[in-house]
Amino acid sequence: MLDDHPWLSVCEDVAREQGFFHWQLDFATVFGRGGFDLQVGNPPWVRPTVDADALLADGDPWWQLALKPSETQRATRREDTLKIAGASHTLVAGSAEMNALGEFVGDMTTYPVLVGLQPDLYRCFMSRTWMSGSTRGTIGLIHPETHFTDEKAGALREASYPRLRRHWQFVNELQLFDEVHHLVVYGVHVYGPDRDVSFRHAAGLYHPETVTRSAQHDGSGPEPGLKHEGGWDRRPHRSRIQTVDEETLTVWRDVLETEDRPVRRTRMLYTVNKSSADVLERLAKSQRVSELGLRFSSGWHEKMDRQKGRFIQEWGPASWEDAILQGPHLHVANPFYKSPNPTMLHNLDWSSVDLETLAPGARPVTAYKPAADRASYDTAYGTWDGVPVRDHYRVAWRRMAANSGERTLTPAIVPPGSVHVHPVHTVGGLPATDIALVGAVLASVLSDFQVRSVAKADIHLSSVERLALPPRDHPLIPRLLLRALRLNCLTRAYASLWRDAWDPAFTDDEWLLGKAYPEAPEMGDVGPEWTPDTPLRRDVDRRNALVEIDALMATMLDVTADELATIYRTQFAVLYGYDQSDYIYDANGRLVPTQVRQLWRKKGDNLTDEERTATHPAGTVYTYELPFAPRDREADFRAAMGRLSLDPPIRWAV
């Protein structure tokens, strides 16, 4: 037969190479009884995608060792590499294998619930175990969580939720999987036959014992978070475990989705304790940022548009007309957070900007410069209603979601003329007051909390549009706008935004926390024209303005001071840790640098002037004045919201 039908020989060769496996044939007796009663496994956490650089590196290690080579270097090197014996065969064979595997696992007849999704082998195993289980079968799998947050995976979630019995989400910080990065998130999933939705759920776990002990806990004591006493929080508590049913899914849907999304297709919310879940449920009833009618831009694609000649890599100061911004340029309400170093070695080769000495006409330092003529540059970048996108003030944020970092959502207002690469996203096309409002809303920890509760890898427009928006006619709105504007409007490039958004009510405003040091600027000491005194520059003033934004947002969204403090303490572990040990301020409201802070911890206040003197990365020399002290964010939340609750508010004695 093989002689008469050569294609059968090809089939046998392919079968041996690929290791085909037929469940129903190999376990015929099991399926004759209806399927498996118990399935346990740790399926591959692998996406079948082609890594051409890795395949080329088999013949030429340069492809894994080179540091950010230019496209010209890559093209030249590719020609040389493919001349090496066997290199082209390895590239073609490896690419063909991955493409074929992707086509196979993505085919409707193979895994129907995965149609339309990016292939991922763990999802294939999930589907396979459901098909192989008996009517009373139990399945236990350790696998990633991406199908719970992928906006396109609604059908897979609809199949998952009714089968789930237990869902425990872990972060690999304790390196229980030592071959996996410590920030990797995965879950222990126990499945059963399809039924009404009802499963037990816990998130933000680091060790299995936390789950077993929480199941026996009496509910007493403070609710746990992500960190405790400098380490990862492994304390058990009954509030960690939530029973998820159709009603819970409805709340998740109201927070994350539009009303027309079927409840069982909603994405998953990840909250560490009950208080956080209650706040999210309340925020779900608020208006949403989408009601402002945002226009969106993803900017230049950092690789493809560079290949097309839109811009080149070149370090140096740039006018706003030539500025191409990257993620590290931005932080919360700060468009001048860092600048790239001339060496441009990697994404950490950046230095902090000194806002105190920032010139009124300061220009950003960038690693990219425009290469195309201005007309084609604007046309390719896009327009909003016929106006070039870059002619607008916009609210920008880093696309990548650092869900376990100090902050996840890092927004700042950027001025006209500037563009950005796609690791930064922007929204705009709004009046000046709405730009300031979006900047303020996105800068609050409540918005950040909403974003990190979804545990997505990227923050796209849909995430921003679903954020809770306070009532636009609320009497506290001018106070919110003033703080956002004084934080963002750092140079005269923001003069027209300041002028257009200025409100006479600004002049009656006061610090909710009082002046942090004797020479601190008054909150309402501003006029309708931008001056170098308009922005808040000193570290503690900027910190206090952000705290007051949090207090204002919480007040307008009916979140209590205790709830706001619990969210900060339990959901923002890194920020909480920095506030306890790293964010120490001197008598003049400056953040004490590491080298001075370390000496102070050793010697106390017995520091000489020389020991209290340090050079800022921007080159400014400061002598930091005693006493040094941290600031209590929880106490400040309560103090600020306490003032807001008074009618009329008390006035601080100056």
C-alpha cells in the first residue's frame, strides 16, 4: 500500500515527527465509560508564534546578543546569516512548523471555543480536558489567566465560568515556579461539568497555604492586601475568598463592559479583599469617561513606522514640534518625569528631571527625531475632524500596565506639536476643561485601582473609557481641575490650556492639607495667564496635590475615607512601601535622595551640611534641611476628606 500510495509515507513521516495523539483511540475504554473522572495537569504556557530572531540565532548568535540594532544593520546581517549553511532551512522549517501549529489549534473543527483567538497551548488543553471529562468529572489545572482579561475571549469565558469550581490567582513572587519570571501571574483552576455559575475565587495570592487558612478564618482583624511589613502579604482572612455567581458577574460586567455584553462573557475583576470589591461595585454605578466623547491615537508604531522612515533614532533636545515621546517621559500628572541619557543603552537608561529648575521654555530631550517632511509627517500621523492630531492638547499614558508596580496608570497632559510611539497612548479632541478633567480623573488612585483590578498587560482606550467620572456639575470640579492643571502645566507650552481652562473659582481655593512648609505656594494664588509660578514644582506640593485629587475624587464618587485608605494600603503595595521608607521629605518639602537618606537612618539628625548635600541627576546641588520625615497618606486622606465634609470648610491659619 505504501508503494502504491506515496502520500501515506508522507503521512507516516509527519506523524512520527509531530507525535500525533488520538485521545479516543488511546483511551478507548475510558471514553467507553463516558470520560475521565479526574484530570490534573500543568499544560504548556506557550503561544505558537514564529520567533525569527531565535531561529536565525541558531546559526548566528548575533541575533540574540545585539542591543537594539538599527533596521539597516538587521537587513545587512540577515543577508549574511542566511548564507551560513543550514540557516535558511532552520528559518523556513521553524516558521512553517509554528504557522502550521497555529492554524491547526485555531481551526473551528479542532477547538470550537477558541475560534478567533490568538492560539495559546494552555487554552487548547483547557478545552481538551472539558471534552474528555465525564459527567461527574473533576479537573485541576495550573495555567495562565489571559482568557479572563482578553477582550476577544468572551466565548471562552462563557464556557469557563459555568465549569469553574475554584479559582485561585497567584503571582510568582515567591518563585514557586523557579523557571518562571517572578512577576508572572497564573492560576489554580478546578473545573467540573457545566452548571449554573458558582465558584470560589481569590486573587493576589503568593502561597497555597493562604487559601487553605483563609477558608477556615473567622473574618476578624484588618483585611489583607498585597504586602505586609515589608514582605508579600500571606496572611489569611475570610474576606480574601469570594463566592462568584451570576450576580457577581453582573457587577463585573457593569464595571468593565458595556450593557449589551452577555454577563457570562464579562472579563474578571481581581480584588484582594471584600472592601475593594464593594468599592468597585459602587464605581460601576457612576458615569463613565466615555461620555466625554474622547478621540484616540496610538501614535507611531515604534518599529514599523521607524522602518518606513517616519523618524530616526537620535538623542537630544527637541522642540515640541519635533518631540517624539516615550513611556519614561511620563509619570502621574508629570509630562517631564525623565529624559533619556545620551548613551540610550536600554529602557532604564533615563535620568530624572528637576522640576524646580525646569525653565519656562524647557524642551523635552528625546531619543527619536522626525525624518519625513512636515506635510507627510502630519498626514501619516492622522487627523481628528480634519485637524492634525498633534495640534491638540492630549492626555497621554503608558500603554504597558505595571499591575504590581507603584502605579499602573501613569497619565500626563502633553502639549500640541508632540507625537509619541505606540507604547504611549493618548486621548483628546476635547475642550480645555475636559482635557484637565480627564487628566485629573486618570491621575487618581481610584482610577488606577479600576485599571489594575482587571490585570491586563496593556491599557487601551476601552480601559480608560470605562473609568468612573464624577458628575461634571459637582461643585468640587473646579478644585479638581486646578490641581490637575498646576501639576501638568509645567512650561509655557501649556499657556493656552491654562488660559482656556482657568476658572475664577480657582482664586478662592485652598490646600485641603494646609501648607506643607512655610514658603509653600498658596493653592489659589493663580491668575488667568500662565507664569513660571503657575506649576507646582516642589516634591511635597506635588505629592499633596495628588493626595487631594484622590480625596476629591473619592468624595464625588461616594467612596469613604476608610475605603480609600484600605484600597491604598491593600492594592498599592509598592506605593505604600515607598511612603513608609523611601519617600522622606526635608523641611523645605524636597524629596531626600537615597544617599542622604541612608546616612540619616544611620546617624539620625547628626548630619553635617556636607552629608546633607547631594547633586540631583539633572545637575542641581541641594543641601537638604532637617528635620526629615515621611508623610502619612492614609492620615492625609482622612484629613482632606474631613475638610471637604465641613460646611463651610475651615480656613487654615497662615
